Amino acid sequence: MHKLLIILILLILFVSCGQGQQSTSQNALLTPIPVPSKKTKKLSDFVSRIEYLKLPEDAKVARVDKAQEYNSLYFFGDFELEKGISLIDSDMKLVANINKWGEGPGEYLSIVDFTINKDQKTVDVLSNHKLIRYDFQGNFLNEVKLPFFFYKIQHIQGNDYLAYIPKVSHADLQGPDSISILWVWDIGTNQTARVASPLETIKIPFFTERNNLNLQNGKLLFSTNFMDTIYTYDKDGELLEKRFFNSDRPYLPLDIIESSANLTLEQSEKYYYHQANLLEDEQFFVTRLIENGYFTNLIFSKKRNTSVIFSQVENDVDFGFDWIMPVLLTDGILMSISESSFLVSHLEKGGIPKESLFNKFAKDLTDNSPMVLTKYYLK
């Protein structure tokens, strides 16, 4: 993996302090997530096999910013490059591309987020000032003007959505008050209701977040970068559980997070912190940490109540990549998306057995081949 800049220049965009109403956090279940002191060295310690699949050539995906899976369909969103969402079936056949750049009805100038409405069977795209609804064939259905700016959105049920608004300095990007960061929005009435969050009372620097609000197994997961806790809400906005990291290594202290615009080299080497990439199924919970300036994935097994952490690992399963950038987790399968050129480059380094699955797949690729979906079957 590429090493992050150890000196992180943080945007001076803070979550506002406030004395808002108390949430039900006093009754929430507290659950530790163990963080091992040593990183796992071999991929076979937590992966049983690997599968590679080429995305359709006509998919509008150059980079995956967000991925969802529902009803045997994959939804891959590329917010920056292609500015679109591709719907692909389990056989890797293209179902639809949502690629509606513009300013007219059903069009957008940017994609901020998207969510799957399982009640209406629609893809709901969050743009700067509106939520645009498309069916699973990519057809425009309708759009609704936002009551105020939303940064993340997740359909809950019926007309209700959970929206996240980081506390930023610009007045145009703030909600109805200076405290709340989570809101339930009724798209039918256009009314909003505040959801109390423990994060309202502390200052957290705002960094770009891609996967910090998710609906998994009927529950809402929420966290932010730098926060050592993952919050679980039910569909009514009640806080059910707070999962926190438990490690022998010290976590980045809150006073440093709140007061410092950047991390020193010494601080980066001493502390670890969370960079939310929340993925969960019935068997595993996955997110990302930063340790010594490196992306470090954490995989927690619910059955064993143990975790593995890794940045680079020896791929002794098929001799392919020694790193994983997770975008999706379902049924015990962790998935990532890579450019074909990465696989070609790795194969050209040599030393990969001809009988390995990676070699058999990658030898037919070129730099211009479609993106590749890699499935890691977790133990």
C-alpha cells in the first residue's frame, strides 16, 4: 500500500460544540472491538480463497467511491471521474448506467452520495440541492429538493431517510441549528427531525468520508474519521450500541484531535486512529484504521470475537495482490475493485506460479481491460 502523508494537513472544519438534548446513549450496549498489537502477516490467516471477475466493458466505472449490493445486483458509484453509477448483475452483465450529468430534471452536476431504496426498488442519488430517484433500469422517476445540504444519506424505511451533515464553517452548508449532525428527513412531507448524537458535544476535524453511514442487517451504522466509536441506531433513530476500539496501543487523544491542525511525525508513530469504512454482515465487521501513516484494515469476527489487522500481507493464497481496499462485504465475502493495469503490472513482476488462480486470470488482461472485482472469502 502507498504510505499516507504522515503530516496530515487537516481542514479547519470542526463539529460544533453544543448542549443539545441527551440521546439514549446511557442505555446503549457498550461493545469492545479488539485491535491486535501485531499485524497479520499472511493472507491465508483470514482468507480461504479468492475469485476474480471482470466488470462489463460498458460500465461507467473508473474508480469506486461507494458500492452497494441488493437483490443480486451490484451498485458501483464513481462520484469524481465518471460521475455515474453502474448497476451490474451477479453474472457481471450490465443492467444500467446512471450517468445524467447536467442541470435539467433528472440530471446532476455532482454526486454527493447515493442510497438504495429497498421499498421503492430505486437508486436515490444525492446531489448538492436535490435527491434524484431512478429505477433499477436507470430511468429517471422524480426528484425532490433538499430542505438543506446533506453530505451523506441512507434510506431507512418508507419516506424516511437518515442524513449526515458535518459541522462546517460555511453558513450555506449548515442545518437548522448549529448542534445537530444527524437528521431524519421525511421525503413526503419534507419535514426533518433531529437525531441526537454523542458527537454533538465534541469537536472532530472534517475529512472527506465515503463510507461512514450505512444500513447493515436492518441497523444503521455511523461514525466519523478520527472517532474511536461506531454507533448503531435502529430505524427509529434510537441509539442501540456503541462499539469502541480496545488496544494496547494508545489511540489518538481527543485533545490532539480538537486542538491540532496537523499531526507530528512523533504523534503519527505513537498513536493510531479511525478512518471510517464501515462494512458489516452477519459474520464480520470491517473498517479502516491508520497506523504509522498506513491504511490498516480491521476485520472483526463476531463468532470468534477476535480481529485481524493488516496493511500489506504475504499473499500465500494465490500470489496476487498483497493489499486489499475493501468496498463491499456480504455473506462473508470481502470485495475490492481494481484497475486491470494493476493486475497486469503485478503479474509482470514475475515469481507467480503459472498454476495459480491469479496468473490464470491476469495473463489474459491488458491495461485497457475493464475494472476487476476481487472477492475474498473470509474464514
